[in-house]
Amino acid sequence: MGRILSIDYGKRRTGLAVTDPLQIIANGLATVETRNLMDFLKKYLAQESVEKIVIGKPTQPNGTPSENLARVEAFVKRWQKEMPSVPIVYYDERFTSVLAHRAIIEGGVKKKTRRENKGLVDEVSATIILQDFMNSQRRI
């Protein structure tokens, strides 16, 4: 059984999270500059067994596509061409940034750290996407 990796794709930064090999727990992995994402993922997959990638599908609260959806879809198409052996699936990411901000604040992360580490929200968002995805699969 391989890991599941999740992506919270952003215009400048992208948050990543990954499961343990038994797919029980979602953990933050990293935040990378989006322009370096493909290289980072290829290196990671060369070292770790990844069964599937879950990418947040950016939509507005009313369900309409957000402005970032076109960038996400372009990345998915590129992924499917370059790495067809690892499937990539969409998962609704509405409200994950809000939940990530709340979790960071409730977790006691100081304001200065939050201001200096903007990528923390992206990584926590990717973790929330992954945990929600795993929970939805268990209900099936």
C-alpha cells in the first residue's frame, strides 16, 4: 500500500500533505513554490511509494469555479502527461483555508510566526484536504 499525497495548489505557493504508509494519518509535508512543484513531486515519488494524489478543487462557496481552477486544471493535465502511473483526483477544498487559519490560531501559533511563515496555512490546508478525503473514503 502506498501513501496518498494531497496538494493545496496556489498561484505562488503550494501546500503538500501525505499519509503514513498505512493511510491512517494525514501529516503536513511541505510548502513549495508552485513553479518548483513538479520537480519536488518527482523527487518525492522517486523516494516514496505514492498510490494516489488528491488535489484541492478550488470553488467558490456557492459551487462556482474560482479563479485558481484553470491553473489547477493545467497542472493536472501536465501531471497526467508526465506521470500517468500515479492517478490524481480532485477533492472539494472549500473552506479549507478558513479551517487552516482557525486550527493554527487555536493551536497556539504566535502571530509573529503566522506572519513570517505564510506557507504554514497552505500545508495545513493540504492536510485538511487529505484528512477529509480519507474520511470520505472510509464512509463508502
